[in-house]
Amino acid sequence: MIDHSRRGIFRRFSTKKTESPLTQQRLPWVKNEVDFVSQCTRCEKCITACEEQIIVKGDGGFPIVDFTKGECSFCEGCAQSCPENLFDLTVAPAFSHKISINESCLAKKSVECRSCSDMCETQAIRFQLVLGNVAQPQINLDVCNGCGGCVAACPTSAISMTLEEAK
């Protein structure tokens, strides 16, 4: 079994000071991370089945969703193609993360940009008019489905995924 929490120790000692947004996540509807890592055979059937071609090989050859390549359309191809019992399609939402927008956002730097909201089908990102400035992004986390469409669309990589706290 792989303990992914131990891998972060090497990243802490990195001399790079660039902060990269979290853009790679486990597949949607995965029942349990521990079971996924121990039972996934890395057969790549989910990678082949992905309509959007956003599932790629991650650490150790395990499949992950790379939102820099596009958004998840929730086609269920990954779950249906898996020969193992690793997915639960009845779980809602499919992902356990939500988006956040950091200070490198063009709108936050007074440059007109609405790429993220243009790609947001659920309208979780809207822009609020501000007197004397360009409209500013507002996120409605209650309607964000975690599809990642906004991540690939952002020209400055200002959007990242954060794990949602258990309620």
C-alpha cells in the first residue's frame, strides 16, 4: 500500500517558491482512496474510456484527472469501464473538491477577463460589478460541481481545487 501523505515531505524542501494550483485529482465517484490504491490494477481502461481525455497516469501509474486538459463531463465512462468495484455512481457530488481563485486572477489585477465564468456550466462563478474597477469573480460553492472547466480556461492558472471539509 502507498502512503501518499509521506510524499509531501520532499516537496517541502524544494527550493522552488512557485505555488502551483492543485489541478490533479482522483477520479470521480471513487468510493475510498485507500481501497482505490490497493485494488486498482492500473489497467488504463478508465483512461481509454474518458470522453474528454482528461484522465492520465499519475504517481505510481494510478489514474488521475488532470483538469489542465479540460473538464469532466460526468459521462461515467471511467466508472463503467473499471473491472474492479472501486466506484459508487450514487454518491453526489462526484468530486470532493471545490474551486478557489487566487490573487493572480486577471480581474483581481484590474484586467477584464471572464474566461472562467464563460466555461462554468453551473454558473458557480459569476462576476460582480465594482464601482471604479473591473467586475470581480464571486464563487457560489453550493452550485460548484467540481468539473474543472474553469481550471483549463484560466489564462493565469489562478484557479485551484481544494478538498471540501467533511460536514
